[in-house]
Amino acid sequence: GAVVSQHPSRVICKSGTSVKIECRSLDFQATTMFWYRQFPKKSLMLMATSNEGSKATYEQGVEKDKFLINHASLTLSTLTVTSAHPEDSSFYICSATSSAYEQYFGPGTRLTVT
Amino acid sequence: TQLLEQSPQFLSIQEGENLTVYCNSSSVFSSLQWYRQEPGEGPVLLVTVVTGGEVKKLKRLTFQFGDARKDSSLHITAAQPGDTGLYLCAVSNFGNEKLTFGTGTRLTIIP
């Protein structure tokens, strides 16, 4: 149980375009979903917390107008990187939780902006 | 902001050896998780500890939570190449679901 999927696993886009990444909890209802960013050989950095039916809470320094998060249901959250630039290239990981202690992570999405 | 330092940052040892990696916080936390991440994949949860002094074993892995709830260690016995990966600790605070991740230990087991 506790499976989280992400789609796509890899995406390459041109500078200035927008990219949407989906995060789904497959076998449980997630009260909260989280979006992380990970640079090469670095740890995970929390970008935002997403609760179903409400606005996401962004961490300090994360541009909410650039990284749009929508949490339409208890099993789906989306992250849209708007007007992407090469510096947005990164590994984006989501997680989902139904309890206070444990988060289950998706397999990640590798974004490359050319 | 809670700092979560992991040591060592890198560790490369021979198959069959034992090793310990550490996770230290600047403050007390309510729970701690250990994850292992392989390249190009998301982190996989290994264990959650919530009680000070708690020790949990998962086959060849032994996890210890400090009495003061500010630090933790992960000990691997007879390391195998399949143990290679990035080991991350992560903590959460009372009443808050957010996780703060440690700096990570990149472990390489040489066959």
C-alpha cells in the first residue's frame, strides 16, 4: 500500500513554456501533499504544502506565481512550472500523507528546460 | 529554522563491513524518519521513530533515536552493494506534518 505516482517521469521543454506535473496517491486518500525540489547530489527542499480544496502554503523564497499548485481531490495534486527557464531544471518530487508521521514519496519528475 | 546535519557526507566502504551514519538536530523534534534514495527515484521510507531512546531493527539496519530526541543513528551490519544510496533523515515537529530533511549521506558499498 501507500503508493504515490508522478507523471511524467521526465520532461524536456523550451524556455518560456509551462509544464504540468501530476502527483497521485493510488491506494489511499491523501489529506496533504507536499512538493519538493532536489538539486543534483543535494537533499530535498520543501517548496509547498498542498491541502485538498484550499490554497497551497509556500515556503519562504518559493514564487507562488511561478510554481502553481492545484489540489483538486484527495488523490491528485498538480504542480505547474510557468514560463520555465533553464534554472528551473531540477528533480521535482511529491509526497502524500494521511497521517501526521509518515509521508510517501513519488518517483520524481526530471525537468529539463532548454 | 531547524538545522539537520548528517555525517559523514560521503562514505565508501567494502562489502561486508559495518558502518554508522548520524543525524543531528539543533532542536528537539517529535518524530524522525530515515529514507533511502537511489538515483532518479524518490525516497523510500525505511523507519519512523517517535520515542526518545527507541531502537528499531530492520534486518541488517539498526536505527536509534537519542534520549533527548535531537539525534539519531543508522547502523548497517555487513554492508552489501544493494545498500548503496543516499540516506536521508527527516524530522517533523509537534502538530506539524512538514518534514525537514537532513543534508544526506551518500553511501557506496564496493563489491
